Amino acid sequence: MPLFAATVVGPQGRQFSLTEDASDVSALRETLRHRNLWPLRIAPARPNPRLRYTTLPTREFIAILHQLELQLRAGVTADVALAQLADDAPKGAARRMLQHIHREVAAGRPIHEACQFFERRFPAHVAAVIAAGEASAQLPEALRALAAHLSDAEKLRRTARRALVYPVIVLVATAALIVFLLAGVVPQFAAIFGSLRLELPAITVALIAASDALRHGWLWLTAASATLAVLMFFSRRSARLRSLRDHGVLRVPFWSEVARCIATARFAAHVRLLIEAGVPLLDALRTGADLTGNSVLSRSILRARDGVALGQPLYAALPAGHAFPAFIVAALKAGETTGQLAAALRHIEDYAATCARERLATALALLEPLLLAALTAVVGLIALSFFLPLFSLLGGINTR
């Protein structure tokens, strides 16, 4: 039902505002009078602008999709199902989101249009799948496919995050240890060596110079780090910076293959989902290009889309020298020649995701000993730079 904002006077003569659901203004007036409230003004309520940016954890959102699918399969109408889900949801973002969607659907709007209000949780490709399900009278099937797609994407995302946790922790700990040694320990040894007027080896001189640079130039280092962080943040919004970043990622040894496989899995998953929902291939390719997460691969998809618009098959329309893994062309060719493009995209998605997980696991297995070796080498180098002057001093004392 529509939401109204009303200014009312209570039994004690106090004036206040409230929002209520009602079928129309007359029904709301009658309800308020039964509650001994005198309405002064009633108008349709405008949604809170911040409500538009409401989002949910992926697991909670997937659970809502499954619950809505089950109710629709049982023959419950969409507005009744949404009302029940809103009533059962705990207080918070999920309830607010479901209540808003229910009000819009009860007022006669299609579900996908009501969902598009929440642009973060229902981006264009998600709304397109729901719209295609509504148009084909197969909304439960569309919701199930959407939930499965989001679940697979979340698994791949969690795998990548878990693979990065250990290296990040080790790198941060190593950096903190180096800063502590350079800023706190090295200056004390430098003062001792200076008082003894020892001839220092080159490695010790370099270490003391690095310590001085860190202690006296920490402000510049902080500013440079902040500038780099700002550039990385704005690289998501600037097409040029994003292109430079993505070109760089695809040139990093070993990690480039992981990035290619992850982007390929995302592209195949989104295009397959849209095609199975009934979205035309050209529209699916445009959306898939936006969601690969890599601007280099995105440009290749858009160029292939131009070829498909001219009548070429997708596998032949991919530009020469594209950055996708080699297996994608053969899989697309097999799918298009047999009329099973969606199945081929599913195969590409699964294979690329599996390759990404395997390569991440291999990278992590190789990275652990490399990081430990690097940490040992750094600490050993610093310790050696301390002990060499001491050995020289002891040697001079023994000679005397």
C-alpha cells in the first residue's frame, strides 16, 4: 500500500508527524480518527534519499531471493509474498528495503522497477534478470538463477580475499618491523659507532643513510603514500587511470593469469545469466563488458559486440590479440555452432573460476616461503650491518 506522511493532533492537543500505510487518503483519515488523532495534513510520503543507497550482505540478499522464489512457486502473489517477507524480516536494512518494494508493487509497479530504486543492491544486470523473468512469466526461475549466480560470485570473491589475507599481514608486519628498526634501533647504533670513530662498511653506511632519510623525510613519505592511495581510489572513477592500472595488472607475472581468469569468469557468468533470462545477446554483451572488472577486457568485449551486431559469431568477433585466456575462443565456437551458447558460457565460467582458484592456491603456496625468506633476508641484512663494525672493533682490540 502507498505510504503517507501525516501531521496530526493527539488527544492532549499535541501536534506531531507520522507515516502510515493506507490504500488512500480517505482510508488513512478514518484510521487516524479511530485512534483519536485529528489529521491536519496528509500527503504522499517521499522516501528518504539515503534509503536509495541501502544495501545488504550478499548472503542475506541471496536468502531473500530464495524465500521469494519459494513463495512465488507456491502460488502466492508478489505483493503478498513481499509483505510477508517484510513482516518476517528483522528490523534494519532488509525490512526497510522489502517494505519499500512491497509498497511500490502494491501500487501497481513492476517488481524490477521497484527494485531499481536500490541501485547498489539491484544494479542494472540484476534488475534486467528480474525484468526478463517478469516478462516471460518465469520469475521464480529467474530468481533461482540470480541467487545461484550471486552465490558463485561470492565464493570466488571470498577465495580471492582469503588468498590475500596472509601476504598482506606478512607485508604489513615486515614493513612495521623495518620502520621500527630504522627509526628506533639504527640511530642508537649510529651514535655509538660515531663516538667510537669507526670506519664503517658500505652496508652500514647505507643503512644509517636510510634511517636518516626515514626520520627526517617521514613527512614526504607520508604525503607520497597518501597521494598513491588517492590515485588508487580515483582510478576506479577515472577511465584513464583505470586503464593504466588494468594494463599494469595484466603485465604482472603469474598474477596476470589470475586476473584474466577472474575477469573471464565474471564476464561469462553475467552474460550467461542475462541470456538465460531472455535478454538479447547484444544487451547482455554490453552489460557483461561493464562488469568484467578490467577495462582492457571490457574494450575487447565491446569491439566483439560491434562485430556481432554486423552478423559475426561472438568467437570470431573477438579482436586479434585479445587479453582473454586462450580456451575462451574454442569454448565459444563449440557453443555457438551447436546453438548452446549459454551452456558454453557456463563451461567458461566454471573452468575460469577453477583456474583462478588453483592459481591463487599455487601463488599462496609459493608466496609463503618467499615472504618468510624475504623477511629473514631483511632482518639478517640489518643485523649484519650492526655486527660488522663490532667485529672490526673487536678485531682491532685483539690486535693491540
